[in-house]
Amino acid sequence: MTSDSGGLIYLDLKETGENTQIFRNSEAEGGELLYLSTINSDGEDKDQIKVVNEQVLTFSIQIQPGTYNYVTCKTVMVDRAEVVTEWQHAYSTECECDPPASEINTLWFASPLNDNIGGEPGLVWHKCKLGNYASRREHWYKGSDTMYADANDFASWSGHNGWLFPGWHFFRQGQDCIGLVPPDIKLGDTDNDWVVFDTCASLNASQAQLETALLNSERCPHLFCGFVNTAYWDFEDAGEYFAQRLKQESIKKAWFNYCKYKQPVGTTVRVFGADYCMDESLLGSGPIEVERDPTSSSTWTYDDFTRTE
């Protein structure tokens, strides 16, 4: 078989049982299994093939051993699972505004979310986390996000929104703070599928306004998770809790339960997404099955949840 980035690797098929003419390596004695990886390797019982971002695996079978007569029998699109979480929290000491924005415990969400997403019994993720000065506006700005937020299937940003000027509030080393407004965020045209805007009122707009501000014409993220009103960071295990819920239920339910148990009464969260993607989940050890990438012409909707007690 071949992948776009990994090239060619060989996998020996083993017959399942005796004279069954059925070949399933997952059930056959001594059957080699294939794993997605960052490298190619050929082991006795475990082969790895390099996969970066979304690409196609082409399976070809040798009809008669030793003839090198290969016939393509299957093509499958696969994707390595990548996550990035970014946050800014040291506003009281690093913000150049007068007065500076207040300190917030966004690292309690972003860092443990990154540490705990996936793993047994969930997916194995290629992980990156960037805090304070390492989190930058250009990582999320349309046109410069390709190697950053939009290069990851799951992306999250945590910080202030709408403090002294519109949009997400980024402090910068030795420079004035800078904002980022939703129309300048155009994720999904590279690789992003699911995004969390962990900041106050991040999705507080009408559906028409959300569609205009956030959607690309060709390819869009499947789901946006965010807040309708104020976001809070009061629990050190906030991100870990959300990550654990993602191993048990759909992304939407996990976000709603995060609000129910880790946000105060009166908090309202929202999931905005393509209608046919609203029940997507990250359950299982992989591979997971997701819907085809939506576009701006897909049917979009949103669901809200408010903690009442």
C-alpha cells in the first residue's frame, strides 16, 4: 500500500483459519496490523505507514505471489489526529493596556485538555500546546493560520474577548495588545474539523452573522464550540473534565456537560455546526468515522445549553 507522504509499504495477508479463503489479519494467527504513524516501519506483527493531514491510502494486492502483478483494490482517505490548544492568562503582568486586562485561569482549561485528550481508550493524538507569548494572533488569522490552528483537526483558544477593543485580546512582548475579530478567523480551508472558542461571548450572534463571519466557501470546520455569555475558569481540572467527556459522548454533549459541571449557573454555551455533523464524536481508539467536510452552502444550525442549577 502507499500513502501520499509515506510512499510504499508491504503488508502480508494471513488466512483466517484453515482453508477458509478469508484473509483478515486482525483475526488471523500472526496477522500483521497496520498503524498510522509519523514514520514508515516494517515490523513482524505491526507495520506503520506515515500519514500527515488528510490523504489517501491506496491498497493494491499481488494476485499471484512472486509475479509482482499488483492490482489496486481499495482507496481510503485517512487523517492523523492533531490537536493544538492555545491560551493567554498572564494579562495582569504582560498586557500593555492601561489598565491591563485581568488575570484569568485559562491554562486550567487549555493545558489539561491537551494533556488528557485521547489516550486509552481514545484516539492517539499528535499534540501541541502554546501558552501566553507563544499564543499569537497570526496563528488564528485567515491566511496565516495554515501552519498553526488550521493545520490541526482539533483546535482551541482560551483568553479574553472584547476587553477595551473588539475581538480576542492578544498581548505581545514589547508591543501593544492586538485584537482578532471573527470575520478574520477562517478555519477549515486547510485541515481543521472541530474548534473551541473558550472565551466570553465567542458565539453570541445570530445564525446568519455566524455563517457570514466564520464560514469559508469551499471547506469549513464541522463544529464550533463556544460561549453565548461570560466564560469562567474556576476549576483546575476544567480541561481534563472536558477531555474525559470526549471519550464518553459526542462533542456537543461533552461541551454541554462541561458547562453543566464546570461553569456557574446562568452560563450559556453554544455548538454551531453543519446540521449533519452535530452528533460527531471522538469515541473509540480509531479509526473514527466522520462526515464529509461541509461548505458554506451546507445546512448550518446551532444548539444552546444553559446551566440552570
